[in-house]
Amino acid sequence: MEDVSPTANMIKFWRIGVFYFLIIVVFGFYAVRLFVLQVVEGKEYLSQAEENRTTNISVQTQRGIIMDRNGYVLARNISSFNVVITPAYLPADEGAVQEVYRQLSALIDVPVNKGKTDDETVRLFKPCESDLGIAQIVYIGDTNAPYDPVPVKCDIDQKTAMIVMEKRSDWPGVGIEVLPVRDYPTGWLTSEIVGFLGPIPAALEKEYRDKGFVPGRDKVGYAGVEATMQEILGGRNGLRTVEVDVAGKEIRDLKPPLEPQPGYNVKLTIDTRLQMAAKEALIGEITGWNRYFNYIRSANGVAIAINPKTGEILAMVSYPTFENNRMARFIPAYYYEQLRRDPNRPLFNHAISAEHPPGSVYKMATAIGVINEGIMRPEDTIEDPGKITITQKFSPNDPGTPRDYVCWTETGHGIVDFIHAIAWSCDVYFYKVSGGYQNEVPKGLGVWLMKEYARALGYGELTGIELPGEAKGLVPDPTWKRLNVGENWATGDTYIAAMGQGFVLSTPLQVLVSFAVLANDGKYMKPTVIKEITDAEGNLVQIDENSVEIREYQDERGNLVREGKDKNGAPVREIIDPLGNRRVELLDVNGEVLAGYGPVLKWDITKDPRITIYDEKLFDTGKKKVVEPWVIAKAKEGMRLVTQPGGTAARQFVDMKIPSAGKTGTAEYCDNVAQSKNLCIPGSWPTHSWYVGYAPFDDPEIAVVAFVYNGGEGASVAAPIVRKILDSYFELKAIDSSGGFTE
């Protein structure tokens, strides 16, 4: 008989209750979880879902080109062809796939199978840098993103690329990827100015990502104008936001694409023809002397040409240099290491970054100082017996020790006035007028005033040229010596500083600028390598006069400033100085200067007070004064005599049809290179060669500096280089004025 007792019913109800409770718990858990996922965390998961179905594709822009002043292309973009395979579009039949691989392998010389595709290989795989076979590369591409083309052979020739494109119907999934690559038609001739590109450095990856660049694909400037003009040459990449499926296949654009903005084009002040003449003159002179001595005495030099009236650099040669075309597609590790280990530092722009004792070319700072301060009058004379002896002291109470200072010619120059002291580069004259000498020159110029005049000519500070790595040089004073050397300024320090020796250091560009200031009657025009900036369509960057947002005002220097926008809507500033020079500057959205072109007058030492006035105890009075124009005129007279009979450079320039002026320099040095070769012999140190010249004398168009490391006498080694460059300049000018080459 069936048990229908109350106890049996209670057991059944208990079981049913437990069952319902479990159901409620389970459904409750899922309900709560669903609430959390859809309501509490809904926005986050929706965002993730949107991110999974959308992707941003960067559209690479075109980098701006670089030209010389005559429109000759120095840096351009050319096409590079890569063979790519899209795994998803390969034939479904494995046999057909293998046939495609075999035919493609025979064409591009990449094996069908090579290497293994383990996890480590997949993780380290880099397109164009692997040693795998076609099948292995496609496997990795199919694993990562089957609808993304994966390169199997990079940088193929155009003929091979055309064959692949013709075979597209026979080789499904195989195609050609066309990428822009930088090309430098002038190569090593202008590499120290133009520079080269390289991959985005890891340290700057975030910064460039924020600007829309893609690490691993886009390249940025590493040297030269390519580096300093990166902001305007690089342009802006475009952007596509597309919907993709789970395999990564593009379905549609989700929003209108952002078009790429091509980079601006830059026209340099360099004349490639003069650059070639300067490089040939420098290397030819160095090679000739090395052959004469039958060993490599010199392997390092600089030649720079500038227009003193505008500051435009017409040529800039740093020797040795590098071949930037070898780094156009990628930077070969072996080549870079070779350049890095070269003791002559080819990657180093010696024209703006190397600091050397300037020697006698520095005397011009002392020269204008002693006349402007009234230490000497131009007609006053000093006796040069060939040697003087002074008492070397480190403090007023120091009894001192005698020390001889000799002229470069043992017999001396006899009775010397101001302009002949320059013409003959009379050391004893400059010793006496800089530090004083007995009753003949009771009070010399002194180190503090010498520094003032040197800085007025541009020594001891950056010129601001648009090239990376510029050095400041050094104009020493007693404070600097105490802080950096740990001892007091000695009497003799002043004497040798006047000669551009001792602690004085300068770059070749600073030496050239100091003479350009004098040649230009005291006007310091900022050196520049940028002549013009144009947009991708060739329009000159300048204020669009039809713009309604043009603002005009006058700044504290008396310049007329106009602000507006160019035809592309970019903010632009135009500055017209009191001399009528016009400069145009391209600005960013915050008003900061990205780049500019046009002359910049930094100062005029005959009008802008630059020289500190000290009292009798050498305390700064807080007042400043100018350099009198007649003082500069007298200094120029002396430099003119340098090239005339009796002058130190007469042998090189006396027959020059166009009148020129200049100054020789032979600078003793004892750096780490000289020490390693045991060349620092007391009383017979090795010497650098310097010469600076400009022409025409009465209306200068060009100034040139030549520097040869360990070259010896400036008149014999550096002066011939300058003469050849000046001759080339005027020959090119005659050719241009006649409309071309003549028989």
C-alpha cells in the first residue's frame, strides 16, 4: 500500500522548496550579473565592443622636398616597391597556393620554405628584416591579421614590381605596396647640411604618436635641415576610421576620412655649384699637402661662404662627411658604426659644432677694442723687436716670474701702426695693446673689455643657424677660470687671449660671422640656411592679403610686425626691420615659431650699445656704448692690406682682379688627438690653419672662412682655399648674369 502519511508530503515539499530556492539563486545571480554588465559596466563594455569593430588607419603623407637656392633638388621622395601577400585572398586550394609561391619565389629570389615558425619567431618577426621563406612569412601574417598585406620582399626594382602587378590575376593575394622613400640626388656633397632620416626613437615615441606619426613606418629627421625643419617638412598624416569584422576585414568607413597634409617645401640658401667648388677646394688642398709631406697630416677641415648683407649661407663644407643616400631606406648598422668610430667624426658638422682656438683671426676683436677704447690711436706706433718679456702674475702681490712672448717672425716687424699690425699680423703689437707694456702702453685693453668686443662680433654665443648641434665656443674671463680651472687669471692669459689662444675657443661659423659683421659695417645679420618656404602647391608661405584677420603693430626694436594667415589658413607673422629687411615666420596654433625665412638683423654695433662700460676698478657701471663707425673702417683698411704687397696673404690675393680683404690665422693647439700622437712639444706645438676673406672690398657680397685641422700656416694652407672659392663665386655670378655658360 502507498505511503500517504504527512511525513512523506513534508519531504516532497522540502525537496520542491530547495529546488525553487536554487532556481531563484541561479536566476538572481544571472540577473545581478546582467545588471552589472549592462548597466553598471555597460559603457565600458560598449566602448570595448566599439573598439573591437572599429580601427583607425593612418594614411601616410608626403614629406616636403628640399632644394637649393636655384631650385636644384637636394632631397625628394621616390617610390619604393614591396611585394606583399594578403593571406585571406590566397586561393582556397593548397596546391594552387604552393604554385603561386613557387612562381613568385623564382621571380623575387625568396625561398618558398625556410626557417621555423615557433612562438619566438612569430614574436620577433619584423617585415623586411626576417630571413624566412614565403610560406613562413604568410603563416605569420595569417595568424596575426589575415586581411592585412604582409611584405615578403622589400625594395624591389620597378621592372620586377611591374611583372608582379601584371600577374595579379594569376596570383590571387599577391600585390605591390608602394611606399615613399627619401632620396638625396646630391648625396655626400650636401649631406652635412641636408642630413638624413631615421626611425622614430623609442624615447620620443609617445610625442610622435600624439602628432599622428606611426612608429616603425614613419621616419623623422636625424641630422641637418631634415632634423631642424621636421615640424614643417614632415606634414601631418591622414586618418581613416573603419569598421572591421572579426578577421580584420574592412567593411566600411564610419566617418569621413581626414586627408593627409603634405609637408612644406624648403628652399635653402645654398648654391650647389658653389658648394661643389668649396668642397673640391678644401679636399684638394688637404690632399695636396698630405701628398707633399708623404703622410696624412690633415684629414679634417671646414669651408663656409656667407653673404654678409643677408646672413645667407652660400656654401658649407664639413670634411670628412657621410653619404646620406646609404641611410635613405634604413640605417645600416655596420655603416653607422664605421662612421661613429672614425676619429675624424664624419657625422659631426665641424662647421658649427667643432670648437678650436681661432688664433690670429681673433685679433680683430682686440683691434676694434683698442681703438674704440682709446688705448691706441690708429696712427700711434709700437716697436716690435720680435720678443718681449713680461712678469707673469696670478695676483697683485705675486712677485711673478719672467715670461717671453715672441712674434711669429723672429726679427720682429720694427715700428708698427694699427693698420699694419693687422696687415702683418704683428703678435707683439697685439700683446702690448691687450695687456699693456711698460711706459709704451701703460694700460692695455684688458680681458674684460676684450670679451665685450669679442661678444659684440658674435663670439661666445650661438648664432641660431637652423642646423642641429651648434656649439657656443668660449670667450674666457677671470670668473670663468676660477670656476672651471680653479685658479686665478694670470697676466699672460690676457696676452695670449688677444691672439685667440689659451682658453679661447670658437667654431668656424663664429669666426666667419665676426668678419661678416665687420665687412657689413657693424651689422650682425643672423646666419641662415633657409631662403624660402613653400606649400605643396608651390605657393610661398606669406600672409594672404585677402585675409580679414591681419593685425599690425610695432615691436620694441622698431620692427613693423604683421600677423595673419596664409592661403592654407596657417598662422603667419611678417617682420620688417628698420633697414627694410622682410622676414616671414610660420607659426603653430600657440603662436610659437616653427620656421621662418628672410634676413634677421641681430644688432648693429655702431647703433646698438653692446659694449659694457667699466669704471677704473673694473666694476660694471650698468651703461653700454657702441663701436664708432670710423673704427670699423680703420679695421677694414688693415684687412685690405693683408691681401696687398707685404700683407700676410699677398701671395694668394695680390693678383685677384676683384679687390678683397681678409685675415690669416695660425693657431697652436694641444688637444687629445695631438697628445695621443705626442705632438705637444713645448715651444713647438702643432697648428691649425685659418683664413677669412671677403669681396668686393668696397661692397662685400661674400665672405669665406677656411679651416684646416693641423694644417700649419694659415697663409699657405687656408688662404688658397678661400681664394679658389671667391674665384668660383664671381665666375658663377658672371655665368648667371650672361644667361649661361659661354664658349
